[in-house]
Amino acid sequence: MFQIASTLIAISVLAYLVLHTLSSFENELEIKNVYYTTMDLTYDSTAYFFRDESALISNKGGFVVYDVENGKKVSSNQKIASIYSDSSANEVQEQITHIKKEIEYLETLLTEVKFTKPSVSLLDKNVSDRLTEIAVHSKKGNLKNALDAVKKSVYDIDLKYCLLNGTEMHEELLDSYKKELERLSSFSSKPTSFVSSPTSGYFYSETDGYEDIFNFEEIEKLSAESFEILKNASPDHSQAVGKIVENSRWYIAYELKTADAITLAPNEKYSVYFPASDRNIQMKVEKRVDSSSDDKKIVVMSSNAIFDNFNFSRKQAISVTALTCSGLAFPSSAIHIDYDATGASKAGVYILDETVVKFKTFTKLMEKNGYVLCSVPDSTNISAPDSNKVSLFDAVIVEGTNLYHGKVIKNVLKAK
């Protein structure tokens, strides 16, 4: 009898420990509070650029010296570049071009000091504000934008120096540049030929050989077959010294999954981010075209925006923002399927209301990076609680076992 009693006691103690352990595991929860935020629904793709371009071809070979900067608007028959037969003449002309830029810089600086007289405190603020801008651009690898900000800061520092110390030093430097320009011009050789613009437009010295391939005619008749041909086209490697973009309008074409493409409505504008230029541009959807892939569409967008230092590389990554929404966010891993009294399924989350588990539904707006964004139950008061809908600051159960509506949690072992 003693052995039997001891065995029963041991079994009872073991059962208690097992049940207590299992109960502890069931009560071990991970929760996250619902918060209010704004999300962008974005699509990433690879875009191809179409522009109204004409390559500038030189009839004679040699060394090219440009008279026009990239991205500048030029008129018809304007001289774009000079061609020299030897490299020494080319080097002299490059020095002349550099000195002309320095003279232009100093003349602009001295004119602003004498006639505008900007505030020293404002100049200091401008330089200080650009430090953050330079750091952000440098971190992203956008060295062109960082360098532009540096140049503007140097100009403001020069202005400040002139305001505080006078313009004598800069005037002497300007005079020395003018004398050097006169000296170099006196013995520089003459160019063998010139390159002029056949029409008005925007000048770019860089060419990729696709100027006559990715053109307006192709974008107008774009199809699944022609898009594949364009993507695999070989560039024309003729000796072009630059190109003229006759029209400020330009297009991009890219592929998206059909479900994503149909969210971009024709004639509507959407923000397109170009990482290569670190710039967002509002672009209009022109049309959607069937792709060679059954589950994709080709989207064509256009813009008239022209920016200095914008990267018009023929093929580059883009990110299109289709929608921007504000609402309540919680981890998508918290979603469960429950059933109402009629047996109909409904998606929702379990929340912990003090010690009681409750099931709440939600109206989904979008899902991104592992989080669901849902609508606010009361649009007039985002913090208003709701007994049936997910509300601001609800403690959503992300991890837990044996969850059901109305369950009482006696001992929460883990809460995050």
C-alpha cells in the first residue's frame, strides 16, 4: 500500500509539473503595439529611355574641345565643338576653356558682391545646411550631387570673404586670368574643323550608340515583339562627338507584373525615383502594352522635366510609387483566419486586452516589408478604440499558442 501510494503521489506531482509547464508555454506570448504610419506602395523595375536624339558626327578625326556644357540648350547652327589635329593644341584649348570658366566665376562673384551684397549670416546658414546635404549624397554614392553642393558652399564662402575683407584679392586674380587667356590665345593653333548643331535642342557630349534606336518612332509603335528586339539591340559605334536632344519630352518603358501594372492608370501621374540621379520625378502613364511574358505588362511613362546632371543612361533601375496611404500598421505574421457564427471565414488578429485574448478584424490597405497597413476604424479620430476592429495601440499577439477569442491569460511570461 505504501508503494502504491508513493507511486500515485509521484504520478500526480509529475502530471502537475507537465500541466504547469504546458500552461506556461501557452502563456508565453510576443506582442507588438499597433501604430499609425504612412506607407508607399512601390514597384521596382528596369527602365529603358526613349528620346528624340540626333548624333553629331565629325567628318574629320582629331581631338575634340567642347564649347558647350552638358545639358545646356543650344540654338540651330550654334558651334558645339572644335576639332584639333594634335594633342598639344587640344591641351592649350582645354586650358583656355578652363580659364574662361574661372573668369566667368570671378566676374559673377564680384558683380554679386558689389550690387547684391548678401547677408553674411545667410551665407553661413547656407553653408551649414549643405553639410548635411553633402553627407547624405556622399553616403548614397551620389557624388555629382555632393560635388554640386560643395561648389555652392565654396561660392558662398568666397562671397563672405569678399564682404568681410574686400574684393582686391579676387580682382587681382581676375586680372591675371585675363592676361593668361590673352597669352594662350596668341599662339594657339587653329582648329581643323568645327561641329555645329543642326537644330535647336539640348546638347550632351556622351553618346551610347542607341540615339537612332530608342527613339520616338519606336515608343509610339511599341509592342511585345519590338520591346524584346530593342532590349537586345546592338549600339552603333560610329564616331559621334555628341548629340542633340531636340525635344524636352522623354519616355521610359519597363515591365511589371500584370497585377501591379493595372494599378497605374493611364493619363495619371506617379512619382518615379531614379537612384542613379537620386531624384523623384512626376511622370505620366501613357499606355500599357502586353509583354512577351503572360504575367507581365509593359508600362510607358513620359515627362518634360529636364534637370542639370540628370543621368539619362539608356538602361537603369527605377522605383515607381503607385500609392501612398496612411493607417494602422502591425506585423503581417500576426494574421489568423477565424470563423463567425455562420461558418464564414474572416481574416483578423488576436490582441491581448489586459488578460483576455480577443479577435479583431481589419480592412487591409497594403502590405509591405512584413507589415500590414489597415484603415482606421474612425477616420475622424485615429486614436478612438473599437471593440471589433484593429485600433491604435492594440497589443497584437505576434507569437502564441492555442489562441482563441475569449481566452484568459493568467500569466504572461514574455511580452515585447
